[in-house]
Amino acid sequence: MTPLAITRYRLTRVCTLLAMLLPHAALHAEPAVAASSICAAPDQAIREQGYVPINGIEQWITVAGAACSNPVILFLHGGPGNPLSPFADALYGRWQHDYTLVQWDQRGAGMTYTKQRPSDDVPLSVAQMRDDGIAVVNYFRQRLGQQKVILMGSSWGSILGVHMAKARPELFHAYIGTAQVVDSQQNMADMYRRVLALAQAARDAATVEKLAVLGPPPWRDPRNFGILRRVDRKYEALATDAPPKHWWQPAPFYATPQALADAEAADDYSYLQFIGMHGDGMFSTVDLPALGTRFELPVFLVMGEEDLLASPAIARRYFDSITAPHKGFTLVKRAGHDPNQAVLDAQWLTLREQIAPLLH
């Protein structure tokens, strides 16, 4: 659910895909391919990109950093279906001096979708993508010669991040969740109520009528979430500071006509897998407190104060219920669901002031 997610959602393609979706099937994880170390010296710089066999398919991974000895951050992008790799240098390039940054195009997203395009009846599942993520971590533990990584997830990536952190806490120095989604039913109901209240307060009759036609969630029509998301972004924009425009210009490698077309198709595929044919997609299963609120690793949440999709109040209640070796909660003013400079600054402070002392 990043800035490219719902705006690319095309009604005609969705109508075609709806007829073809099948119920989710159970899938089993396989180990990632064995990796040889690329770090001959602690001060060796790293920059590479390519496909890695992960649980039966080739998945696209990039890694960039100034020194092999620096801590590793694995980014879990949102969407699902909206990888950060096309925008990583613009957003996080300055971090490469102090951290080794790993971007992973998840199953059904970005360059991974391009390489092995799933048919529309091939499902995604949270468990499958959790296992993919763990395999990616194990690959880079060998590749970079480090025992643990820092896990950073946003929006959909925050759901995936908690599942990974709960399943294999020993692999991670810490987990940072941004725009943390907690519970599909709570988050959706809260989003609808708050957006409707804002529209009513603004005397926005057209939006009020549109939301009245939708009615409150849960919904069976997958179009409804896209409609609400467009409205919520309109109101978030009124209360937040916009990110620099160049952030969302894909790097040249990802900006070819074919890459852009594949990215749009991946958005469509992943969106429907997330929402589901009748509101029964991956999102409908999200209930993070049900996984247990005891964490065996440090947990930090960074929340935009104006986030309408991932309510800061819901995230705060979840955070307060958590027990962890260390934990921290940051509320970012003039920020919403999608990242802006204030969010990146808050993430950086979390890394430098709260996590860095734990690495020694």
C-alpha cells in the first residue's frame, strides 16, 4: 500500500481477474540456494543486484553499502506488489554509508513478477511470503557474513515483518514497523469512520455520498477498498507534508516500458491477492495480537500522526500490549501512511539512537 498501489488499480483488469481467482492453497518453504560470501574485507563496498532462487522461484534482490562490516537492513515493501527497489537510492541512498541496504521484490511484485509471472489463479499467502522472507535473510547471512539483520517493514511489509519476527527472532537485531497494520477488521473499520468524519466536517457531500453507498466494511466487492483508499489519501494530503517528487521517479533500470507495464500488472495481481475475490484475501486473515504479544527481539514502531489506513491509536494499543527486550514508539507529526521526509528522519533516529547501542 505504497503511493503506487491503488492508483494503478485498473477496473477492467480486475473484472477479468475476479473470475479467475481460486481459494488459497497451502505452500511449503524450501531453503534458499547456498550463498558464497562476497565480503573479503570489513571495509569492502558492496553493490549488486540479481535473481536468487528462493523457495522454488527466482526472486529479485539488490544490496548496496559502503562497507561489509556495517549492519544490514532488510526492507519489507508495502503493497503487496510495490517494491522499493526502483526508488531505494532516492529515498535511502544516504544510509548506505552506515548500513548495508537489502531490497527484495517479494513474490508477485516488481522484477520477481517479471521473471516468473504467476498465473492469476496462483495464490499468495502470508505464511508463504513469511517463509520467503526468512529464506532471504538466511541467504544474506551467508552472503554478507553476518549473523543478524535489522528488519524494517512498512504497511503490508509491517504485517509480514511481525510474522517473520515472531517466527525467527534469533535472525534479527530488531524490528522497525512503519505504518504498522495490526488487525484487518479494526484497521478497516477505523479507516472508514475517520474518513467519513473528515468528509462530513469538510461538508464534502460527494465523498459522504460515495462512502454511504459503500457502507462500512467488511466488504465483498474488492473495488471498495480502492475507492476508500483514494479518498483517505486525499484527506491525508491536506494534513501532511508531501515527499520530494523525485522520490517516486523510478531509477532508469526500472523505468523501461516493459518494466513499467510489468509493475502495473504486478500491482493488479497482488492487490487482488491481498483483498480477495470476496473480501477473503490475505488481508482478511491479519490479526497480529493473535500471534502473541511477547517478542524475543527489540520492537520499534514509527507512525504518522495523520495515518488513516494504519491508525496510530490502534498501533499504540498494540505496542502497549507488547513485551520485548527493548521497545519504542515514535509518533511523527505532519506524516500519514506513505513516507515523507519526517518519517525517514524518525526511522533514522530510531536506528541511530535506539538500535545502534543494542548492536554492541
